Amino acid sequence: MIKPNVLINNRPYYDIGTAAQVLNTSVRSVQRIMARNGIQYMRHNRRPFISPESIDEYIERKTVRAKIFLNKEATR
């Protein structure tokens, strides 16, 4: 897991480049997600920063759950 690279008020945050690495996508994609209010971020000195909790919430919202759970007996 990639650790947050910025501390603001003793709280860890990711810059956009590091957030893109965590999400395994491009910087432009992270900017699009932010523009569509898909992920919460804060601005500090005009630069956006994303908290690890915001990334976790975004991943949780976008995770598709399986509708049917197979038990071990059904697969044999």
C-alpha cells in the first residue's frame, strides 16, 4: 500500500499523482473523478489533496458485489 505523502495539520493526505497510483489510474482520471464530485478532496494553497478515507469510500462505492454466492458443494 502506498502511504500518504503530505501531512497537513498532522493528518495524512495524498496529492493527485499519488492518489492516481493508489487507484491505479491516470492523473487526468483522478481530476475527472474530482470534477464530478466522485471523491472528496480539500484544497490547500490552491492544490487539491485527497484523504485516505476519501479514497477508501470511493473504492467502496464503486465495488460491485456478487449477486449469487456459490457454496463449495455446488461447485463439485
